[in-house]
Amino acid sequence: MDRISKDQVKHVAHLAKLDFSEEEIEHYGYQLDQMIHYAEKLNEIDTENVEATSHVLDVRNVLREDEARESLPREKALKNAPDQKDGQFKVPSVLE
Amino acid sequence: MKLFDHQLKDIHELLHKKEVSPTDLVEESYKRIAEVDDKVGAFLRLDEENARNKAKSLEEKLANGNASASEILFGMPVGIKDNIVTKGLLTTCASQILANFDPQHNATVMEKLNGLNTITIGKLNMDEFAMGSSNENSSYKNVKNPWDLSRVPGGSSGGSAATVAAGEVPFSLGSDTGGSIRQPAAFCGVVGMKPTYGRVSRFGLVAFASSLDQIGPITRTVEDNAYVLQKIAGKDVLDSTSANIDVADYVSQLSGDVKGLKIGVPKEYLGEGVSEEVRETVKEALKVLESLGAEWDEVSLPHSKYAVPTYYLLSSSEASANLARFDGIRYGVRQEEPSLGETYKQTRTKGFGDEVKRRIMLGTFALSSGFYDAYYKKAQKVRTLIKQDFEDLFLKYDVIIGPTAPTTAFKIGENVDDPLTMYANDILTIPVNLAGVPAISVPCGLVNGLPVGLQIIGKHFDESTVYKVAHAYEQATEHHKLKPNL
């Protein structure tokens, strides 16, 4: 791994909320390194005066009337929740 | 001739002549699935009870002369890729993290199909979260290519293409982010359309890369495909990226006339990396179009060689953001831990497969502080150049034509250990998604018994011309009539 250190891989995994063993850090680190190397092919092109494309069509500020619509009833919104209490999503302790 | 060898409009006619009933259509599907799907693996789950009940209710409508029965898709069985949410029918994206996800609403395309009284047969296998080109990334089972069960069907809509090729359903829906409809359609010898970005509502399509994803139909013939697309396309208030542009009557424009049509054939699409046999097959197809009065020139898409790294940076970045929602709180399979932070981590680590984690890692890296400009923003700029290549060619040419994939279907296991080789398989389809233009894959012959796909690319929102060219070619050849021996 030339382009990315083990600590950087661990940092990225933490940002992505993934938990890797030392062995997996090696595995994903190696592949990430290869992909970054591959992506650096783009540096061959001068993009100094090129605008970035975030949307392929010339669409901006799509507006609609601010009208109230029926929404998913609470029991349905909670239907897939792994845990719930008093009509709300229940989560494990936030403060560690 | 089997029932599903007919075009949609002919099946429709049989319904109206009372030669078959909606129940017959549903039973034909399930009978064929029982015969071959153990081998093919196209379906993740079936919806037999609801499908049979719906067929019965449609029989009453048909007998009463209900106006809705005049619709061609009335009573038509359909298979749906498992990343399109279906109310009351589990939708897993072929991932363990959504193994129990029971949608409480329908995707807009499902509302449209249900409104036309199609019958959903079940949900189709795919690469997990649509990330893959071989269907080997499904966390449930592989899909096998109906033409050769030792080979991949392509991906990520491998189930959607294989089920149509295997004669299990007359049509299916897939999704295409970097080639996920066209490449499996090519590998399985069927017709697959990636519409213009914004042509079909993405509401209810589980997001992979939101600036690239599109839903589209997979069918046996071009006419069937055109018919399905014109029924599912259109503006949707629930998807602000859907285009407010009228949907044409594509079918009425299938005239077979391509006289004077100007075709650009990018030299990059017939060059290095594309197998000799695929090249020859595509050149034969160009001769057919020539004989119909079309003209073609060799042209260039000079930035297409940068499309694959551009795509992997952008699609993985978008995926890392989109897949942040899978944290085990509102839906999905939770790994319960004492703290919230550990719950997130264990839920995601156990719930996502290897390829999904690889892309989340790449995307998170490309968006992270200190690397954003060098990777993500750089790729967005190169995207502009790739898009401009197409815009320049479309000033002079009506369509751009080349192969859909550089090879025919490869062996299962052949590329799994090498992500970069696997990614290179999408080299001819990815530029189309980056430019947002529409493209279709139609069968153009066999090489060593395996199908080759011809890719026809059009201008933004000019699906009409794409379909017209595809249809003229199809009708001048017999390739679409070939079927695998299963």
C-alpha cells in the first residue's frame, strides 16, 4: 500500500461505520490502494477550466405547490423498525 | 410455440379471443419457473397467492367487458428487480441487511403497472444493491446464464434478463446505473433499455448512485420494450429529477425506415479490449443497417477511456452517502449492541457484502476531507468532458452504435477476485450513464453459442429514434428468435 496508510484505512472505515479486523484492513486497504491508483489516471487530463457536472440535465430549482398530502401513518412508518416504544423508534444508549 | 414466445400484443389478443385467461398466463409463469428456476436462480421470491387472486379478479373484469381490459398489459405477468419497492412483498436488494424489509408503499413504476393490471409474479435476483456485473454479488444465490449454466447472466439486473431469456415471464423491470440493464440483456440475448436520465421516476427505486440510476424494461422484442417504456415513463412529483417532457408514442414510430440515418461508430468501441468475435458480429450488424439505407462513419469518443475510473469514483461516492441510511434503526436487520455507535457498526459490517463494503470504502475516501477535490470533484469535471464528447457527435449523427459488452458471458468465478477486471466489463455502457443519454441492447447474433448485444445510443429524450433503429435492425434479422435450450 503506497498511496494510503493503514491508519487512513482505519479512519475511512470508522467514517463509514464499518468494523474491520486487522486482516480485513489489509484486504480492503490493498484494494482501495489499487482503485485509487487506477483513479489517478484522471490526472492525465487538464480540467482547469472545466465545470463539474452534478446533474446531466439542465434542471434547477424544481418547485411544487406547498400542499399538504397524506403521509404514511405512524404505525406503518414503524412497521419495519427493529425496535420501537410508545410510537417511536427505540435506539440503544447514545451516550457511552 | 410457447405462450411467452408471442409478443405482448399477441398474448393480449389471445386473451380477448378467450383462447387464454389471466389465470393461464400466471400458471404458465409458475409452471416454467418450477421447471427451470432451480437451475437459473432468477427469482428470489414468488408472490403466488396474490398473483393467482389477481388473475381471478381480472377474469371477472374481462368477462364484464371492463374498459381496463383493452390495455395491452392487462393480465400480463411481470418480474420485478428486487431493488424496486413493492408494497406487501419483501424487497431485499439481494442484501442481508434488508432480509426482512416489508415495504409499506409502492414505487411509482409499480403504481403505474398495477394501474394497468399487470400481475407481479415475484422479485428478481440481482447483485447486492445493484453493485456488480455478474450477479455473483447476490447474498442469496447466483443467477446462471440460461444459454450456458456455467456462465454468468451479467449484472446487476441478471435475474431480470435471465427470467425473460428463460421464458418465465413475458417482461421484467431492471435498473441501470453503469450498464446493469444492457449488459445482462446482451449476455442473455434479450432486449434491454436504459432510458434517458429523468425519463422514468426513480421514486421507490432503492438508491445506489442517484445521478446515474434509471429503471427500464427487459423484453424479448423491441416493440414490447417500447410499449412498456411508454407506460412507465413520465414526470412524477415524487421524484424531482424526473423530466417534465412529454412521453412519445414510441410504438407508433416503429416504421422500419432508417434510410438516410446517420450512425457514428466510435473507434474506441471496436478497438483494443473488445474481443475479435464481438467486433466482427457488430460489423455484420452495421452491414445490415447499411443495406437498409443507413450510413455510418467511424468517429471518436476521446474521453471514453476515462469513463470507468470516473464512474467508480462518482457512483461509489454517491453510494456511500445513499447507503448511510442502512443503520438498523428504522428498518432492516439490526445487530443489537450496548451503544448506538457499535449498533451502527455491527449492523453494517454483518449486513453488507464484500463488494458493497469495497465501494462504500472507496466512496467514503473520495468524499473525505482532504481528498474531495482530488478525487470526487476531479471525476465530476471529467464527467463533463465525457458528456461533451456525446453532445459533439450528436450534432452530426442520429445514433451512436457499438457493442454492449466487450465479450460474451464469462464463466462464473472467472473475475471475482479481481475488481478492476470486473469493472472493465462495463467500459462500453458506463459512458452512456455518465452522459445521461438513452441506450438499448438488442441481440445481434451468437458467438460460440453465446449471445452478443448491439448497443444503440441516442440523444437525450430521443428514445423514439433508438427504438426505431433497433426495431428496423431486429426485423431485418432473425437473432431475436433464437432461444436457449434449457
